[in-house]
Amino acid sequence: MESQGEGVEMMEPKELEHHKVGFPELRFRFPDLRPVVKRGSFGGVSCDRLQDVLKSREVGEFLSGALAGAMTKAVLAPLETIRTRMVVGVGSRNISGSFIQVIEQQGWQGLWAGNTINMVRIIPTQAIELGTFECVNRAMTSVQEKWDQNGHPKVKFGSISLDLSLSWISPIAVGGAAAGIVSTLVCHPLEVIKDRLTVNPIDYPSISLAFRKLYQDGGIGAFYAGISPTLIGMLPYSTCYYFMYETMKKSYCQVKKKKSLSRPDMLLIGALSGFTASTISFPLEVARKRLMVGSLQGKCPANMAAALSEVIQKEGLLGLYRGWGASCLKVMPSSGITWMFYEAWKDVLLAERRLP
């Protein structure tokens, strides 16, 4: 009886050398801030060096994301308030009733409850998310190009030959996933604070008090309540969101024979990408919100599976999509406006780089 090891044909040294290729390195290029400080310049800062850094592609993309996020949230804050209340099960079960209820209880300003922290949250979140997407997308594209130029490494097991190719990996999808994960890890505490201010403004009347009370109740861990379901829910949402936008943008330009999208085109395609991503990942969003604000209602599900089970038992499968209409009402214009503002700001901040 032959041993299992005899059935595997090992590669000879010459064969191995024949298939040896150089593996491209995955590098992310960020602005080098070291040359900014220059000895002998006014205040220790070289204006020329600082100007070069501020004009770099990466800084322009991060600033464009921050400005686009701030402008979008300022316009759509009422829809975010209604969406959060409906997702976590507070107040009316329909959009119009929730609007009326908030106005009756808190006045018009109630529609902007938690908007200050929302603005503080969205500026770094959008800057990190969009900037990370651009950087990772470019890096992955560069790796694939170098991999194709150098040839793919091959591994043989007997008569089976495996060609290790990266062509099946979408740089856009990888960039979208990385964008969601990085922005979530950095800005999740601000999301928790924002939800507390939105859902229970009486107990959490201000940002500073919310921070202090949350820390007293649960320490540092309280700021990362629901981080696991957030990351799990963010992966399909962020990956689908960026993939849909870039794919639809490319296809639309090819069909219409355009080099770039117009502002209305960006608004429409951005809205459709947000709608698709939100619909796919919405049940995870419901579970995430329940975990993040569950303690406000006197009980909190043990984990994401428990939160989903609780919703299904009480409200059925349709309960997993409670607030979906309000979410789409918020996500679609938000996505469209964000992409429109983002591309517009890039045109302004990176204008010199676009010149031939």
C-alpha cells in the first residue's frame, strides 16, 4: 500500500527556479510630513513644503471626504434622527408618525437631536472611509498589474497545476471592505454617543455629559458596545456600496461614451449604490442598533444572534426590516449627495493634478 506522500510529485529545484517570480509589495503611500518642518524657516515651518503636502493627492481625498460628509449630514440630519428611532423601536412605526411625534415632544430642533456629535463623527468618518478606499483601491490595482507583468507563481501537486492569480480579486471590493473596517474602528465611539443623544436626549442632554455618563456606566468598553456586529454588518455594506458605485459608474460611462459622470449622474448612481447596499445588510443594521442602545431600554441582547432572534420572535421576519423605508429615505439621498460633493471637492482640491 503506497503512502500518501508518494502520490504527490514534489517540484525539483530547477523546476522551482523556473517558476520563481518576484512578488510585488503592497504599499500604501501617505503624505510624508517630515519635510514640512524645516530648520530656519518662519515658525519652524516651510510654507513651500506645507503647501506641497496639502496639495498631495491623499490629503485632497481625505479633505474632500470630510467636507462632503459634513455638508451631507447638515442637510439630512432629520432623516437620520427618524431612521435611528425607527430602527431601535422607539416611538411610531411609520415615517410620518415619527416626524410628528418628535416635533410634538421636542419641537423642530428635535429633528436635529444629536446632530452636533453627528457632525463631529461624520467628518473624520467620511475622511477616513473615502481616503482609505482610494488608497487601498490604488494599491491593490498596482499589485495586480505588477503581478501580471512578472507572471503568476505556479504550484504543482502531481498532475495538478495551480496558477496563483489575483485577477479574481476586485480592488474595489477590497478597498470598500478596508474603508468600512478602518473608519468603524476609529470612529465607533462617536457613533455610540450619537445614538444615545438621538434616542434619549433627556438622560443624555449634551456630548460632554454623554461621554462622562457612558464612561461611568461601562468604562472604555461601553464606547465600543456593538462593535462586533458593526464590523460584521459593515463588511457586506461597505464592500457592496463601493463596488456597486464604481461598477455602475464605469458601465454607465461606457454605454454613454462619457469620460466622466455629470453631477446628476453621480447623484443617481450614488443613491442606487446606497439603496442596494443598505437593503442587503439591513437586518445586521437592526441587530447592531439594538445592541448599541439596548441598555437604554433596561435590557440588552447578549450578542448579535440573540438580537436577531429577539426581533424575529417579537415581530417576525418582517421585523428585521423595520425602519427599512426610513433607512432608504435617508441612505439614498445621503449616498448620492455624498458622492456628488466628494467628486466636486476633488475637482477643486486636486485641480492642478488633473491638468495635462
